[in-house]
Amino acid sequence: MKDNIKILAIETSCDETAAAISKNGLNILSSVVSSQVDWHRKYGGVVPEIASRKHMEFINPVVEETLKEARLQLKEVDAIAATYGPGLVGSLLVGLTYAKALALALNKPFIGVNHIAGHIYANFISKQDIKTPVVCLTVSGGHTDLLYFKEYGEYEILGRTKDDAAGEAFDKIARYLGLGYPGGPIIEKKAKKGREDAIDFPRPFLDKPNYDFSFSGLKTAVINYIHNKKQKGEKLNINDIAASFQKAVIDILTIKTTKAALNKGVNSVILSGGVAANERFKEVLEEKLSEHDIPLYYPDLELCTDNAAMISTVAYYQYKKNEFAELDLNADPNLKL
């Protein structure tokens, strides 16, 4: 295999149009992300039709800017990669179709990448000497998965959410409180001004012996609390609600992750996904794991949210294994690890 493999990756699974080029997986030559948050904020969440149309508008200039930053021409790229799931099907199809067209026109190998794997491998861009085995917690708007990696590329699914993902619960509670979108950063900001012990919200599934998660019941409990307060004409303390809700989510994630780390005897714990950007969560989990001398790692902030650098890194390891995709690969909005 030739040296200095350069891979152009495209990521359009939700509402960020992103492209990146990596060299040998972990050396990111360029990474460009165009966010659609301003277009979706007024609707309180991502509107799939708007997202796919904006991807069509942005994808060409984003790829051009990525090549410009890397000081490369398309012909110098060794392979083209794209996210093919999970995500919004319309959004996925824009990036996937664009990438396949490039691969066909340039006669380059094409690689389809799992978006969740991308979030996990973002850790290895930020920290390149993480010792295995590891437990990985992936927490985002659509996913809450707890995985065990004996070695990189060899993983076991320990548990996942049975209903709402943690990030989805943040978005829904923020929307119900009229705080806007995206919910995670807004809830975190409000929580800093509130009391975590103000309201005793439930911690679902903590009494179960497995590693699965459930956030639907917690979300419902918060909504019922707000509804009952309004019915009684009582004033809502939004900061306390945000802090108490966030604390409940953090407790669930921290307890389950620590339990898995101890039972599996791992050397490290890694975080991935958008919720990994929550400072309070990282603080609590790091403190809990330090009691057992287990280090916690998480990606740099710009790699926590959706980006194509992480997709390019996964694609490099698939390239090394000759794991190429056919050009009839279709989008899979419900793709699992």
C-alpha cells in the first residue's frame, strides 16, 4: 500500500454540510463545516426538507474550500468517502450521491462510513495514544450507545437507549421550555444558574442490571412537572428545571458508564457525540472515574459535533482493510454499529 493516503470525506447526516481531507487517517489537512442552525432554530428543530435543500446549496463550495485549505487538487486524493447512515435520509443522500459521483468521475475508490463510528474515532484524532481496552460512551441527538473495545476495530455493544437518546431529550425539553434549538448548549447555560437538587426527577433504568438507557420517562416527568406548575399558576424556575434535568441525565450516563468500565476492567473511557461537549457532564464523569484511576478522554470541542474529519479518519482504516463500497450503496437512516 502506498504511503501518505489522502482521503476526501463528506458528512451530511443531519444539518451540517461538512468536508475534510486527512492524510494517513489522523493528520487532518483541512476540515470545513457549514452549519444550518440559523435556518432551523425558528422551527425548534431540524426540518428534514430544509436540511436536504441546504446541503445541495452548500456542498460544492464546502468541498472547494476544503481542497483549497489542504492545497490539493481532486486528482491528488486517493479515495472518496461519505457518511451513509444513520441520519436523515434526504440529507444523507445529498452527500452520498455527491461523493459517489466524484469517485466515479475520478476513478477513485469509494468508502461508505457509519456516522456513529466517526464520532468514536474523533477521539483518536485528539489523543493518539489511548490505551485499550476501552469503554466508549456515544451520546448525541440520535444515539446513546455504550461500547467495549478490546482493540480498535473490535467492539462489543454493551447497551443502548431503548427510546429517546440523551441529546434528543435535551432538545425536546428545551423546546418545551421555549428556549430554542439546539437544546444541549441552552440547557447547559441555564443549568449553571440553577440548583441541581431543586427537583428530584427520575433516573430510569438505574435499577436494572444491564447497560441500556431510557430517557423517555425522564423527559415525560419534566414535561409533567412543567405542566402541573402552569396549571396551578405557579412561577417556573427555568434555571432550576434545567439544572435538575441535566443532573438526572448526567447521573444516568455516569453511573452506567462507570459500572461498565469497572466490570470490563478497562484502561480508559472515551466519550463521543455532541453531548460530549457538555462541560458539567465531563467534569462529573471524570471525577467519578478518577476514584478508580481510570482516565477519561474526549474529542476537542470542534470534533464533538458533526464534522467530516472524523469520517475521513474512519475511512482511512477501512481503506487499509480494502473495505470499499460499491457505487450502488444506498443511504441507511437507521444504520447501527
